Amino acid sequence: MATNEETLRQLVVELRLLEGTANTLQSRLNFVNAILTELNYAKMTLEGLEKEKKNVPLLVPIGGGSYIRAKLGSAEKVIVGMGAGVSVEKSMSEAKETVGTRISQLAKTRGSLQQQFTQVAQKIEEDRARFQELSERLGEAERRRNVRKT
């Protein structure tokens, strides 16, 4: 009997840890998805700018849903964020390649995180089922003891 109760306590602790892990993985997935969305917008913008001519009017986002009007000077050189606040000037083709590589790497990261999340979610379901089973067994044993006492 004590073994079932101890197992039940261990399952509770393990479930809490697994749920914390699942929440962390979900947060990371959300973050990676947000970055992927941003990079895909950058890729589409670069592809669109590559086809534009000099002095074409543009609306440039400045944040907060606000824009300024500007004219395209040249699409031959692009300033690309490399991470950690570092930006580098590159040719249009190099910029597209850099963005494409980052998209590819993040897609792999997302796949790995999704796989980890799925494994944790499966373990949570297994532990919950086991917890339910043990709880029912312990409850039944407790009812039998109470019946004998009366």
C-alpha cells in the first residue's frame, strides 16, 4: 500500500516537472515561429525589392504600425542583421542567401523542439493515466478498509 502511495507522490512530482518542461518548450516554439515569420517577411520583401527600379516610392515601417514615405535608392546592397545586434552590408543575392540559411536552420530547430514537445506530451499522458489508475486503486482499497471497520 505504501508503495502505491509513494509511486503516486513520485508521479505528481514528475508530472509537475514534465508540465514545466512542456511549457518551456512551447514558449521556445512560439519564439522560433515568431522569428521564422519575420524572416519569411524579410525574404519576400527582398524578392520584391529585387524587381523594383530606382526611385520607386516605398512605405518603410518605423514601428507601432507607423510608416514613413521613402524612395528606393538602390537594391544592390542590403543591410542584414546577423544577430546579437550586429548588422552587415551584403549584396542582394548574399542577403537572400543569408536569410534563406537562417530560415532553414530555424525550421530544423522548430522540428527538433516540436519532436521534444511531442515526447514530453506523450509522457505526461502516460503518467496521468498511471496516476488515475493508482488513485482509483488506492481509493478502492480505502473503501474496502472502511467497510471492514463498520
